[in-house]
Amino acid sequence: MSEDTITLYEAIGGEPTVRALTRRFYELMDTLPEAARCRAIHPPDLSGSEEKLYDYLTGYLGGPPIYMQKRGHPMLRRRHMVAEIGPQEHDEWLLCFSRAMAETIDNEKLRDIIWDPVVRLAKHMQNKE
């Protein structure tokens, strides 16, 4: 990378934006009736989930590899096998993520760049039909 190249993490605003994104994502999941099934597969206290998602997204978007430093390789599908994730949970998760991005990342082009890989990731987490 040249000195002029920045990461998605930097382009969206770094730590404050990723924190706002993950906070809003879990607020939406916790309050939207249309996300009830997705919420039900999470623990009652979402703070640990929020921290893990923040750590993961920070590295995923090109920031510091916090998740890897704390927990090792993400192995996301394996870590999520304890929860039944079907099409409805998948769709509800993406609904919350899409809304959270729209509310926390101002630049539509940056949201578009992030969206397709997030959709693929959500599909990868699905473990039932």
C-alpha cells in the first residue's frame, strides 16, 4: 500500500464509527420486532456480542487486528454453530446491519463496498434451511 492508500476502517471514520455501527446494530436487533428471531439466538446481555463484533469488524475493515489478538482466528462459522441460523435469522441480521450502516456511515459508496462481503458473510453463517 502506498502512503496515499487508506483502509475502509479509516475511510468510514475509524474507531468511533465502528463503535457506533456495532452499538446501533445491537440496539436495532434488541428493539425491532422484525428482528425477533435473530435476537432470540443471542444471549440476554448483548454487550459481549457487541464487543466481539466491534473487534472483528475493526480488523475486517482494515483496522488493528483486535479480534485475532484477543481470540485467535475468527472461525466464525464454527463459533456460530451453537445457534440455529436459518434464512429468517440471516435476513433479520442483514436488516439490522443495513439500517445500522445507513445510520452510522455517511458515505453511500463506502456502505456499498462493505455490503456485498457482509451479505456473503451472513450467508456463510447460515447453518439450516
